[in-house]
Amino acid sequence: MEPFRHIYIHVPFCEVICHYCHFYTARAAEAGNQESFFLALKKHLSIEEKNLAGRLDGIYFGGGTPASSPPNLVSDFLEMLGARIHSGTEITLEANPSNVNAE
């Protein structure tokens, strides 16, 4: 039996930096930073791909508030994972109710 494979992606961007949060965060309004972050994330994934044996059973975007990132950046990252995602892959993205929409 193939072992479960799950990855956690820390997306540090938030609309507001909460005073009680102890995680690394950055302002979401700085869109250029988000594009650079996802580009670096994709580069890191291509380097570490050999360590992701087989299909992924879970992908968790946490942070920060990953839902404050442009949807195309998240979907481009998921497309890069391609064949590793299957019909049973659970994809979770942290969000605040204020920034949840159809996209």
C-alpha cells in the first residue's frame, strides 16, 4: 500500500496583520510579493519533486489567509502538481468569510 501523501503550503499573505498571530505574515495588498512568492514556490516544488513520491491525498493551503491571494496564482500552482492530484485528493484553503467568493 502506498503511504498517504499530504503537503502543507504556508501562504503568508493577509488583508490585515492580527496582533495575536505568531506566524510569519505579510500584507496581501502587495500583489507583486504574492506573484514572486508563488513563482518561488513553484521553483521549490520542481527542485523537491523527487521527494513527493506518488499521488497526493491532501493539499492544505494555510498561513496567513491564502484566500486573499489571486485565484490564478493558486490554480497555477495546483496545475503544476497535475497528475499528483486525483479524484480523492482533499484540497483545503484557509479563508476569512470576508474574502470568500466564487473564484
